[in-house]
Amino acid sequence: MTNNPRPASKSTKTPWIKLLTALSIVCALAIVHRNSRNNNNPQSNPNSNNEAILLPSTQQSKQQSVAEIMSHTKKTRNMVGGYSNMDTAFLNSEEVLEMANYALAQHAGGASTFFGSSETSLSTSSLAVSPAEVESGAVRLKVLEASRQVVAGLNYKLTLALFRGETCLGAFDATVYKPLPYMQEGPRVTSWGKVLGCEDIGDMLSLVEQGQGEEETKAIAVEDERREEIQEVEPDA
């Protein structure tokens, strides 16, 4: 008599089927979760379109850094070693007038050396002024040109016109050195330049006066605007 094997019962197959189904579901969920993370994190997805955005941004940042370095280098070159011209608005600034008045005081005290030159003696005779005239204001100056050089301190190259009352006396060039504050030294004139007659400085005087007139016009316009604003806020003021 042949013994035929019994077919597997339905109850034996059911646990394996359930287990395989559960594993399939878990794997599917894991794949979905991984794809979702990749989509939400552009840095982990090398094929993301954000790469095209990040690269130009990085390149732009590099270009901006290079531009800043070049700008700083250009400013440094203009400041250190070479003279930079000052605008008309700065000719009457406190720092320039301080150096100009110092040069005038030194000149009035006899420190200027262009008096010893026979070639300029005729031109400089009218420039002779006394310390008392300078201190009292009888002799005044006008800065015609000014340039500044950054060294171990500051060099000011000045062209100064002198007036006794309303009468032009002439002009002269002078370079004044101002040490750094930590050096605890006062300014000094390092060189006396050429002498100019009143007929030689007409154009420079016109430019300076024109610039001062423009500055005064701007100041008046600003003051008028301020008054109008006050009137709008406080009509009875």
C-alpha cells in the first residue's frame, strides 16, 4: 500500500504568506521614505536642479570677493605713496586749514626758505608779513589747492594765497608733514615750493570762489527745505 504525502494545509501556508506580504510592505515604505528624504534634501541629491543654482551663487560670491580685494587695492594705492587731490569742498576743512595756518605762521616767523633765492626775491617781497598781522587777522589766507599723501603720518601739499585786507599779496607752495598721534610730535614744514604772483592765481581763485559759492547755495537750499518741513509740521512756528 502506497503512502501518498498529505498536501500542505491552508493553515500552514497562511503565516508565510502574511510574513512575505509584511516584508514587501516594509520594503516599499522604506523606498518611499528614502526617496522623500532625497527630494527634501537638495544637497544629498546630486541630480537636483538646485545644483545649477548653487554653482552660480558660489561663482558670484567669488567674483564679489575679488572685486572687493581689487577695490581695496586701488584705494590703498591711491592713499599710500601717492598724493590724492582734495575736492574744493575740502579746501576749507578743519584738517586742511590747520596745516595751512601752521604754514602761514611759520612763513610769518621767517622759516620760509624761498626768500633766500635771488630768482624769487622780487616775487616774494610782497609776501613779507609779520606774526602780529597773522595773529590779528590783518593777513588772511585762502587755500587754492590741496593734496594729501599717506605715509608714516600725512603729507599735505598746499598752495596758499595771502591777502592783506582785500589786497592780494601773492601765493606760495608748501608741504606740511603731520606725524601720527602716537609719535606725539607737532607738524612741520618739510619743503617750501614756488612763489606765484597775483596775476598767476586768478584762475585758481575763480575756481575756489565758484566752488564755495556752490557749497553756499547748497547749504541755503538745505536750510530752506528744513524750514519748509518745520512749517508743515508746526504751521504756527
